[in-house]
Amino acid sequence: MGNGEGVLVTAIGSHSADVVVRNLKNEGYRVVATDIYPAEWVPVSRDADAFHQVPPASGEEAYIKAILAISKKEGIRWLVPLIDAEIDVLNRHRDKFEKAGICLCMSGEEEIEVLRDKFTIFLKARGILNGLEDWTLRGLVRTIPTWRISEADVEQMTYPLIMKPVRGRSSIGLYRIFNETQLRFALSSIVSECESEEEKLVVYENYIAQPFIKGNVVTVDIVRDRAGHMLVAAREELLRTGNGAGLSVRIVMDRPFLSVCRRLAQAFNITGAVNFEFIKGEKSGVYYFVECNPRFSGGVAFSEMAGVPVVAGNMKCFSGGKLDEGVEAKKLTMARKYVECLMKEE
């Protein structure tokens, strides 16, 4: 499929990088990789055809300049970002890449803005789920009640609850709160550097609170092409790291649930690969929608192992191909292991 075309994969120190680079090479692409760390710190750098160290995306101007320069030097046609911070920056500079003839392999500009805002996507998901005609499906998949901190009544809150940034990632800035004292500490912490009440209000506007739902995380890898064809693979995470990476998982074969995931993907108008997160209520079995991340999930290798070609499917979405909706995930239980790599002898 790739015919030797150049594809740039960013942030190859992330969990999804190994399977993304490997599958792109298997599809015939020439893979150029980047990361903020040097090659000898990042094992996947050895699998790419070329590697470049780049500035962090937080230095927006320098980052974009570096990515464009690398793309020109390496003859890049496709760009596949792997982390939210880079997706946000790239989304603001689409015009530069379009002008250079480089396709950003991610959803559209407006869709990204919605997906990256946890309060906006909550409102959109709630409207979709409440509009389902089948009452059984309405009971099966629900949203978690969500408030902006700026609008919440601290005196009326019940515990435990979760407080997190509207545009957060990887549990950064997330607070698990079990009583009012912890809530007040969290509120004071997030505004500790604010110098005025106006600044505090802005910060509060950009944090949300939700009741804590006890249960396992269910991650759904979805690939959707521009014609609306989809690949779907869902997995329940049995063991998980503190920052949200699944270690032991099993494939979910719940067809009604998967049908709702397709409805959400269609309504969100996604293009390419994204991942949904749900919490499956420990006692109720209800799937509570948490968020949609506009990128490969950290555990996309599990979906690939289960027979769903998420990486190749993602490239089809941007190169004009059609997804084969007849592909279904195999019912498997899988686990991740870490392997040490010798990168350099001193």
C-alpha cells in the first residue's frame, strides 16, 4: 500500500509507537520517526528508516519549524502524530502542512477541537445517547454527570469524585477526591499561581468534576473512513498502570455496545483512528462514556493482535482506500510485557 512513500511518526517513545512503526513498514511505507529524546533513549528509533530529535510541542514555533524542515528533507507525504500535545499544535498549523503537500493523518480541525474538549464531548455524547430510539441501548450506554468547576456548587457535591482538566491527557492534573477537605485542597492547588479572581475563574472554567464510577476501563479502537465504513475493536482492561495504560485485557464481544460505539463515531464525524474510553460499572454493567481521544490508543497493539488492522486501516482513510467492515476482533485475553534493549555500549 505504501509504495515507499515517506510517513513521519511522532513521539515514538509513546506506548503505541512500536506497533505503528512496524505495521507501517509492513505496508511498504518509508518510516521517519521523531521524539524529544535522543535515539539511544528510544528503542523504536532502531526500527524506523530514519530518526530525528525534535523540540517539545510546548515550544510551538520551534516544534512546527523542525517538523516542516524534517518533512522537506525526508520527502514526507503523510504525518502520523501519536500524542495529544502534538495533535493540538498540528491542528493549529494545518495550513502550513497543506501548503507543503503533507497530509495530517487525523480527524478534521473542528472535530479535533470538539474531541479534545472533555466538557464539549460530554454534551455531544449525552445528546446522542439520549436520542437513541432503543431504550435498551439507552440503559446500556450512558454519560457520567459532568460539571464545570466554575459552575459547581461545592456544598452540594457528593463523594468520591474525579476532577480533571477539560483538555487534559494521561491523567495529568487529575484529582481523585474523597471528601470536602481534599476538594478544597485541589481547588486551591490548581489556582495557586493565579493573581486575580478573573484568572481563577478562567482556571475553574477549564476543569470539570464527575462522580467516581467504580469499574474497569473499556477502550474501543475505532477507524472510520470518509464514506463512513468502520473497523471496531473493544477491550476491557483487567490491569492498568496509574497513567492509564492497559497491561492485561480481554476483547469485548458485546454487539449492542459496539453498535452504539459506531453511532457515536458517526455522529462525531471522525476520520481515521481514534479511541473511546468507557468505564463499565462494577455492579450495573453499564458502559459510562468517558472521552474520545483523536489518536491511536496506547494499547492499539492489542487490537492488532486480535486481528483488526487499525494502523493499516488508518492509512486507508487518508489515502482514499475503503475499510473492510467484515473484519471482527477475535475473542482473546492478552497482556503486555516490557523488554530491555541494549541501545549503546559506552
